[in-house]
Amino acid sequence: MKRFRFTFLAVCLLLTWLGGSDLILQLRNPEPLSLELSQIPEGPLAREWVTITGGHLDLLKGVNMSGTIEVDSFLIPLIIDHEDLQPRIWVETRNPSISNLLTTYYFKLENDQQRADYLKKNRSEFFPTFNVTGMTADSLIADLNHGKLVELLTNMGIETRDDILFISEGKEPNRLRGPVFLLLAIIGVFKFIRWSKKPKS
């Protein structure tokens, strides 16, 4: 019973840490920070929730994140122009139109000539102007994801920068999770205190 109580307390402390981290993230990101791609400063960004404008996606350099034909997400570089050989910003996107375009190009066409014709016909769609709003990888859990994304690009033979940034399109701070975690933690701690004060039989 004593071991259960301390395990229960450990869970409460974990919920406190997770809830506090989420709450701090929310307070730091009341709205997305607007940045021009060409003017993004060096080093970590001031906030995790950002809107980046003034860039183009290079879909031909996109990486299939599922590793299968059933594609639902791609990692695609956001660039200023085609001379940018080592993009700093990579966008994780589940945009259906992008997925359909790349799935057709890589998996549904039978030969290089068909792909060349398809690319010529849809060239503007393969290099679209793109503004992205989403979350960067900056928390402890996100840093683990950041490492996995760097590893994915490396395994694909793509050379990455030390200051590479990943933006998960459409993701924003969870406004409910932090307060719920903290509430559960508080209830749990009071329960633990009641157990501790209960006289032993």
C-alpha cells in the first residue's frame, strides 16, 4: 500500500510538471509570432507558435514521413529561392493537396517521362508561395521529435544545418490540457495527504 501511495504521488508530480509546462507555453504564446522568412534571427525563436511568410515550398525535396505508399504527411523545406541548398526551415504538413500531388508524382506515374510531363504541367504547384502557421519543436518532448526529424533527413542523405527549425503546420498551444493536468495533480495531492493522515488500523 505504501508503495502504491508513493507511485500515486509520483504521477501527481508528473502531472504538475506537464501541466505547468503547458501553462507556461500558453502564456508565452497568446498569439502566433509573425516572421518574414528572410528576416528570421539566428538562434532559438522568441516563441514556439509562429507564422512565417515570404517563403516557397520546394515539394521536389519533400520527404515522405510515413515511409510507405500510404502517405499522410511530408516534411518539406521552406525556402526563399532555389539557391538555398541547406534550408533552415522545414515544414511538417498534412495538407491533402500537397499529399495528393506528391503521391501522384512518386507512386502513380509509371516512368520518368510521365513525371517530367506532370511536373511541367503543374510546376507552379510544386514550388508554391507558402505562409505557414504552426508550432516549433522546443519543449523536452518536442526536442525528442526534433532529433528524430533530423535523423530522418540524414537517413535520406540530406545535409542539415545546426540551427535547423521544424514547423508543424496547423499545430497550436493546447489551451485545455495544462489546466486539466494541474487540476488532476491538485486533486491527487490532496488525496495523498488524506491517505497520509489516515490513522493506521
